[in-house]
Amino acid sequence: MRHVFLFLFFILLYSCSSSEPTNYKKSGEIINNLKRNIPKPWKEINAEASDYALENSVTSSIFILNSACRKYESSNLNTLTSSILTGIENLNIIERTNSFYQEREAAEVTASGTLDGVQRYFKIITVHKNNCIYDYVLISTNQKNLVSDTPALHNFLERIILK
């Protein structure tokens, strides 16, 4: 079941980063310092269509990095972040803020909803750099795990460098 959920969510991330039809490519402009020393209890998992994915073996939370590159003329960060949540039923936006990561403006959304009948909690951070959109996503089975794994998400953002 978890793998079905991951597969559907990866497809959602890849296809919904923008509502504008076009061909996307993955960014080659990422230095992923997580691969050298993954902090415990996180472990690398099959990323399917995404750039990189980790799972917390204690909380079962999942971290996903996804990139899509092309020219984004008419899309803003809030629209791109919201489009990732398309298809989530009973969607509840808990918090929406703007922040900065690696000297770039970022949209940050905390939300909950059901996907394939299963309740999930999401923290999504979207950054735009050099015609690429980078989505950092934390998916948890409950709000307690989302809160406890959010510091790891922020640590991951510091260790994944956008060139």
C-alpha cells in the first residue's frame, strides 16, 4: 500500500508542478550532500520519478526531492506549491508562509488530506531557481510525526545545494 501511495504521489509531483503543458527535465544543478551521510533513522528508498527520496524508519515519514526544469513565465511559487496538492481529497491548508532558502524566495505549505483513502500530512517547500522548480516534500502519517520530522526536512534543505 505504501508503494502505491508513493507511486501516485511521485506522479502527482512530476505532473502537477505546473498547470502549463510542456516537457520537463530533471535538474542537473543539484549537489546532494545527503547521499554521503544519511542521518539515522532515515534511509534512502526508491525515488521512482523523483530526484531523491528518504524514509524515516521510526515514524514512516517520507522525504521527497523533485525538480522540473523549463521556462516558468506565468507561474508563481504559491500556485506551483498549491498545484502539487491537486488530487488530495479533504484538503486542509494548515499554514502557508513565504521564506528564503539558499537566498531564494520559497513558498512553504503545511497541509493535511486523504490520498487513496488514507489520511496524510504534508510539509511542502517550493523554490524556483534558473528555470527549475524544486519541491521538497515531507509526507507523514500523522501531525505528530510531521512536527517531529520537520527539523530533519530543514536540515535536508541545507544539505541539498542548488547550483
